[in-house]
Amino acid sequence: MASSGVKTINLALQGGGSHGAVTWGVADRLLEDERIEIDAISGSSAGAVNAVACAYGLHQGGNEGAREALDGLWKNISDAGKLYSPVQTNAFPDNAAGTDMMNAFSYQMFDMVTRTFSPYQLNPFDVNPLKDILDRTIDFGSLRHCKVTKLFISATNVRTGKVRIFETKDITSDVIRASACLPFLFKAVEIDGEHFWDGGYMGNPVLFPFFYESKSSDVVIVHVNPIERDTVPTTAPEIMNRVNEISFNSSLLRELRAVDFVHRLLEEGWLKEDYNNRLRDIRIHSIRSDEALVDYDITSKFRTDWDFLNELKQQGRDIAGLWLDENFDKIGKRSSVNLREMFTSGDE
């Protein structure tokens, strides 16, 4: 139960590969603020990785424990990346600064091979460094008994095309691997006889569990995938990156449209009075860390060098600090974003 003056929120964390380090920074800044309590966390892909580390840290040691768990997680990711990342900024002198990795030989080979061979051919033993990273960071047996916060992790059922939501009591390292399973890199993860791919395809992240399972009506979405861009992509990698951004935002925008529709039903009195109490007025808040990532190309999602990850973390902290200054007073009172502007164009 939140103490006097403390505001309770739900966190919705998007995926986006190494760009999830910005979310690390956002979470770190929110956890630093004693006025904030996190009731539930939803995540998919890299957002699921951040979510599970944050929840485990809260379970073990409160806000400071969560900050330490996130720090440990990303340090383990960076260490593993020295061996597994296809984007090595120190591999070639002309790419030492890491500013133009699209033309690096290591990335070009990686891109060509993953477009030619499936992971069932290329990675028959299903080597996935994320499993070792998770097992070094989190005691899942302990996490499943967490009562401090609720977890909602999404994964996409390969066979049905539907989203499955895994709650705290269900969380294992396989669940997180399923939520972060890019189908061109890894075999689908089997859980309970079904096979799963990245949760971002059907929920990036999902919001609806908050409406039924959380005591808080305030949802803070941490965006990583840019919703808008000022330029039209013209190269093949740029086009593919933009297609992925649109695809991975589409499910979230659909949910926001539904939330806005409920707002209109309540605000404009479209419902009979008997039905008003059956709908919950959800307040949406948006931390737009995606805007800081617009200038990074697709290769940066695979970068794991420690300086780069810490640079993204600091950006996330700065963004969250500004957001708190501007919007803290709105938590518990009203949404701090115009939902309709997020999912409709100016000519609608």
C-alpha cells in the first residue's frame, strides 16, 4: 500500500534490443524517486528482460535492489556481447567510433546469413546467451513468490498467432526467452507444448492486464520504438527497420485506441448510468524515450559495448527526470498525453 504522498503506477516496457538500455535508465530514475511505487510491470522482448530484473530486485531489496538488479543485468548483457554480438565496434578501425556500423563487415555477414538460413539450420543446438544472462541475474524460483509487484510478460504463440500473457507465478527463464525470441535468430521456445516467438508482434507491451489485475489506474508507457519519423527510408536496411518499428507499435496503438474509446464513453455520457461503474477510467502517461533513438540505425540494437549501453542509460535517466518534473502532479488525476494524437494522423 502506498504511503501518504506516494503515487502508484503501472509500468509498460517496450522491446527494442540494446535500445532497452534507455528503459534501464528510465526505470533507474523512477526507482530513485521515493514518491513513486510500482504496482505492476508489463513487458515484451527487451522490455520483458528489464521487467523481470526490476521485479526480482524489488522482491529482493526494494527500490535499491531493483536498481542493482538492472545494473547487474545490463553488465552481464555487455559481457556476453563481447562474444556473441554481431556488431563489434572495435573490430575494424574505420568503425571504431560505432557511428556507421551498417557497413561493417561483421554486420553485413550477419545480415546476409540470417536472411539465407533459418535458426534451425544455422543454430541447431539453439545457443542463446540470454539464458545464461538470466540465470546469473535472477533466481526465478524466488521471483515466482514475489508479492511486491505484479508481472505480465507477453509472448506470441507461433501456431495460433495470439498473445499469451505469463503472470508472476508462471515466470521462468524460458518465458523471458520466449518473449524475446526473434524468429530469424533463435528457434521458437516451447512452453507447455506450444511454441512462442517475440511478444512484440502481438503486444509491445500489452496493457489490458493492468485494467483487471492492478490497483492503479495510471499506466506509464516507456516507448523505445519510434512512432514517427521525419524522413522516408530509402535503403533496404532502413526500410526493414521502419517496417519493424511500425509492426511493433501497431498492437500498442490498437490498445490505446480502445482506451480512448472508453474515455469518450465515460466523458460524453454515452452509457446508461447503471453501466458507468463497469468501465474503468485508465490514465495513460508516455515517456517518449523513442525520440532519443531516432538517429540510431538498426545495427545499434545489437550493440552491447558497455560505454554505449551506459550512454543510453543516461539518456533514459535524463528523459525520465524531465518527465517527472513536468508530469508527476498529473499522476492519479488525469492522463498526461493526448491519446488521439498518438494513433491518428493530422488529416483524420
